[in-house]
Amino acid sequence: MKKTRNLVGIIAIIAVIGIVALACDNETTGCTNHTAGAAATCTTAQTCTDCGHVMTAALGHDFTEWQVTTTAKVYAQGVETAKCSRCPELGTLTRPVAMLVLPAGLYLGTPTSLTATSTHIDEVAANNLNAAWDHVVADGNPDGEYTLLISENITTGGDRGINRANRQLTIIGIGGERTIRRTEQGSLFVVGATNVEENISLTIGNNITLVGRTDGEHGADSHNSTAVVNVRNGASFVMLDGSKITGNTSTATTDTTGQGAAVVVQSGASFTMKGGSITGNAATSTTTNSTGGVWLQQENSTFVMEGGSVSGNNAFADVYIASNSGFGLTLSGNAAIGDISLNGTDTTRGGINVAGGWTGSVDILNLRGNNATMATVIGWWFNATTPIQVVRGVTGYTLTAADIAKFPLGNFLSSATSNNTQLISTGEADGAPNGFMLNNTGHLVAKP
């Protein structure tokens, strides 16, 4: 009887093993009847739902397709990135996409919105700057943003002005660098109306070089009398990567028109430099506020420099900030400047804002005063009791030692006929026998 029970138990065990063998195959049982789970994907294997045995290994990505990850524009190439043919995964391999090619002419729309079906303004002939300009500002034409694509170098005599509210123009060169050159005295572009009007702007983009007027160059028989671009009365001017202002020599000698050779910003206007360069300009005035690059004057005018460079201009400074501009210059990104000259009076002073992440540089920082002796200039900038803040962080950003180190102090500058230059770092004054320095908060203080 006992033997019978043992035999029955052995038979039962064998039966169970047999059932398992029919349901699942693994190395232990040697079965051949797996239950397949979800199909294998690029990153996940197919396994048996009963035992977990890997039936099909993960397939791995197959980067044989391409996906546009940066759309091509009329001013920049696009980018395609390798894509897996089986899933949305993107690889690391990329290839350029040719920039969008549109015929030269005037279009209604921003550069980033232009497509092959964008509205082309047919009545404006290609590369006719004057006709394009007239159309943009004409009464009765649509408000909004226009883009002018030029494929040839252009010369023009009279200044072109955007002076109608709610009109904005961007100029881009196609097929290579395109120059727009001034042949007569005066600004190439005047941005802003006689009185304050809203939403007026000019942007120069990739492949656009504005060339001013210099005696003996391009047939000119005299220098220019003002800057290449004049921005006024609340309007705005923008420079993008690949743009340039060069070749202008200004003989201006008064603050009324501004002694800047490249860009003059007045009366609450703004200049934003996202890239490009201002170089090779000059100012002939012998006063210490002559500026080869950017002249920022009058209350509430601003210069926001997010990239590009202003350097290599022949004057007392590459950038001049008038005393009544307050902290009108803001530096961020990789913005780089040669010489900065801040003007001061007994009540107001120019100044500089620094944003976090600024990786650019300044070669020299000068402090000046108009119509003042050297002693007066120093007195305007140095106050032992309440130090003057020359550099500060934008709202929410605290200056670092690295920020301060980017501002090498140059000279006190005076308009006096003699003794009008004195080194800031070694100049002596009451309360500062060892000269001056910027402390860690950007204030001008006496050296210890």
C-alpha cells in the first residue's frame, strides 16, 4: 500500500513537470512553447510572459532617417538631426539645411515668419532701397513688420527715415555680404519721428554692412557730419549677427547732434546689439567726448549690448554714455567693448549695468566731465562719504569680483585746455592720495 502511494506521488510530480514543460521553455526544462510578450523595441527586449526568458533582444536604434530640428530661414541655415526609423529618438549626427532662398525684394512679415508663399510687394523693384523705404512708411499701407532682402550693393544719397508709428523694417543680405553706402553728408538711416511715436524700429541682419562717408574713400571729397544711424524719440535700432557699421568719419563738434560716428541714440530711444560689429569709424573732434562707435545721450536713452563688439574705432572712446543717460548701458552675453567713456556732472553721471552670465570684456573705462577742470571732474566722480556707483548689477543680480575685474580703469578726462588727462588708478585727490579703484559693489573709492 505504501509503495502504491509513493508511486502515485511520483506520477503526480511527473505530470506537473510535464505541464510546465509544455507551457515554458528554459534552460532547466528544455521546453519549446514560450508565451511571447510585447514585441521587441529599440530599447526593450521581447520576453516570455511566463518565465521572463528573452525571446528577442532589444533592436537598438536605427538612425537612418532625418528630422528638421532647426528650420532654415532666409538669413540662416537650418539643421537636420539623425532620427531612428522605428521610434522618435534623435541621434547625435547632424547636417545643415540650406537657408531659405527668396528673391530680393520687400516682404510683409518678419524674417522668421517668411516662407515661399509670403507676401512679396511686387510694386517695389528688387534692390531699390528708396522705393522699399517709401512703401514701408507710406500712409495707407499696412502697419506691422517688413523684411527687405537685398542681393546687390546699394548706394544712396539722402537719409532714409522710418518715421511712422507701428512700422518696423529688417534688412538682410542674401547671397553674401551686401553693403549700403552713404554718398552724401548726413545719416544713412534716421529711425524715429520728429515727435515720439510708438513701435518704430530698424533691424540690420546677416550680411548687411552699413558704410558711412570718409574723405578720399569711395570717391568722397569730405568727411561726414554725423553718425551712420540716428535713433530718436522712443524708436529702436537692432543689430544682429553678421551685421556691421564701418567706414564713417564724423566731424560733429556739438552735443546737439551727438559726436558719435556710428550710432547716436537720443531722446528715449534704444539700441540693442545682439551681434555684429562696429569698427573702423572715426570722430575728428578733439573734445574728450568724441566717439567712434556709439554715442548715448539724453534722458532715458538705452544701449543694451547682448553680443558683438564695438572696438577699433578712432576717437576718445568707442562708447560714450552721457551724464543724463543714467545707467543706460547694459552688458550681457559675449558683448565686448574697447573704450567706454562715462560722462559726469555735479548732479548726474553715466553708468553701466551688468547682467549675470556676461562673458565679454571691456578694454578701458574712462570717467570724464564736460566743461570742467580736472579737479572738478574728479570731484564729480569721487565722494569719500557717499561713493559713486559706476558699475552695478541689473535688478536681481549681484556683481562678482570677476565682473569688476573686467573694467580696467583708464583716465579721468577733462575738457580743460591743459592737464585734461589723469590716470584714475594713480591720480591723487583729497581723501585719495593713492589713487582710485572700483570696490566689489562697483563704487569708485580711494585705494587703501
